[in-house]
Amino acid sequence: MTIVEIFDNEMINNVISSLMIKNDRVVYICEDYVDISKNTSDFSHLFEMREEKIDIGIIKVKYDSFKSMYNTIDQELKRLKEIDNDIIFNVNGGKDIILICIGMLKEKYNIKLFYVDKKTKKISFENEEDYNKYIINENINLSVRENIIIHGGDILDYINNTNYNFHWNFTSGFVNDINCMWDLYQKNLNVWNREIGIMQQMYDKETDMLHGNANYIMEELIKLGILDISDEKCFSFKNRQIKEFLMKVGNLLELFVCTSASVITDNNGNKFFDDIRVGVNIDWDGVYHDVTDVIKDTKNEIDVILMKNNIPVFISCKSGDLNVEELYKLHTVALKFGGSKVKKVLLISDFNKKGAARSYYLQRAEDMDITVETDVHTYSVEDLSKLLVGLFDEAEDDFEIKR
């Protein structure tokens, strides 16, 4: 079976029907001067990841000439009909002139028309009985990586087999440690940032231990069982995850966001978010370039990315001073790899801007449609979970926090 559809500037719209309806090939109609070869290569990458064998074709038409467009589509449909008698057309998107052409040709080539409701993710055919003729899966949710791939990039860890960030294992014990440290952080915000920085300077790579006099935060971590006294001035970590965690001040806020997002469920016990990633290093073209390559890698790191119904949430977490460049980075990367429906969030635990500087910063964020939450260190798991649910205009009564 062949799907024919109009190439859309929203990348998710170009792949969703092929993932929902079992097919052998998809053919995109686009304007003759537009090069979508990189896009179709990205789509092929996605299909291969999902083990879908789908051939991709392109029909280029002149939008300024109805006669030329009609003849081109007519010839291409005739060619397709010779290799596949079953052709269906996605009426979503595109200009009316193409839809008119398809309408005029659909009887000639026995083309079935279908529509994808972008909100409910339900498929409707022109004739309802056609729905049962195809293998359909309407529960398609892209992962963080898949979403980045269809927008032309990839996560650096996958394209050159290098772990740019530690891969966390969110066991119940580790989540409990995060929550305990969050409680400590809430009560000692400025002390935490300062003394964790001092503690990092005490780390000795050779012994994999901390050497020196324990400060207040370290003493509290010892009480929690997160650090252990090996000698009078030697301290070991509970495990490797704890060591990696404490080697970066910002890890606490980022991982607290992840754990808060992970406990949100609906009344049926289903996870609210389809995917959650922390420390996402994005390569802009999805191709690794070594130091000898003329083309250099363009990359950015986003602290946390969530996926909900194929809509990404790009989150920047800041536990100290920040500048307006952070807003521009978040805005630019989110639009590039999230599409028009992307959610942009800046979470700040210590927003030290005052007066006019504060107003300027918040106004810039509003201009870029970035949700800014200050004093996040005062938030509980429930507070942050409700904030994340509220990004999607979902009724809070329909969701639960399961810790």
C-alpha cells in the first residue's frame, strides 16, 4: 500500500500517518524548488529505527501552474498505480490547489482519502468501511531522540558512541536519595551551591574519594548515608551515581525535574509523559564531524526534554546566576528541534535579578513564549508536577502523583 501526502513544514505531520498505517511506501508532494532530500533521509532513519520497511518517493510540482501540477500528479499516480494498486491520500495540510487536483484524479485511480486528527490522533477515512481494511495503530508517541531525528539532528551519544553525559538509573533508592538531597537543598540553598562547589575541589580521581575537612553539607550527607567516612579526612560515595551526581551543582535541579515528571500518571496508571531525557546533547545535522573535517559540529545541550503526545518540552534548569543568552539558546534550539507546538520552560532556583533587570529578563522570556518559574527550590514534587501538567492545559483532577 502507498500513502501519498503533501510535505508539511511541521515534521511530525510528515511521519505520523506512515507510523499509524502499515504501508510499503510514502510519497511526498512538494514544490519543485524545495529540496527535501535531507528531510526524507531523516524520515528513513526514523522508519528504520522502528523496523518499518518503507520506501520514500517525492513528487515535485509547480504551485503557480494548475495545468502543470495536474499533469505531473496525473503522471506520477499512473506510475504508482502500475506498481501498487492500493493508494491512499492524506488530506491534511497543503494548499487547496493540490487537494483539487487529487479530488479530480481520485476516481480515475481509485484513491482512498483519509484524515488524521492531530489532537486526538485518530484516523478517519472518506468511507468508514476502509478503516478496517488496513493495519492501524493510532497510539504513536515519538521518543525524545526520534523527535530530534525528524527535525534533522541527533543525540551526540548515538552518532559517535561517546557518553557525553552520565546515564542515570532511576532506581527507587536513587530517587529517594534525590528527594532527601532536595529537602536539604530547600533549607540551605546558598550554602548548598557554595559547599558542593568546595566539595568538588576535594575530589581525588586517583582514590575516587573526597579528602579534607567536612563542611556542613557533607556532614548532612553523611547523616543521610549518601557519603561515608572512610578516615578522619577521607570520605567515600554511596555509589557511582552519587559521585556523578555531586560532581555538578546543577544535577540536583535537573534530576528533581525528571523524577517529578516521572511520577505523574493518569487515573488508569499510565505515565503522563511518553519519554524523559536529562542532559541531552544535540548535534544539529545528526552527523559526527571529526577534528579534520572542514564542516564543524554545531551542538547544544538542553538540561531536560520531555515528550507528551508528540509535543516536546524543552527545559533549562538554572540554580544560580544567568544571562539573557540562556533565553535565546533555549528559544532557538527548541524551535529548531521542537516545531511550532514546542513548550519552552526556564526553571530558576535562585533568581537574583532585581528591579528593572528582572522586568527586562521576564519580558524577553514572555516575548519568546518561554514559561519562567522562579524560586523553584521552594517547590515540592507535587508543585513541580502540577506545573508540568499545566503546560498541556490538562485538568489536574484527571492526574495523580504516584511516589
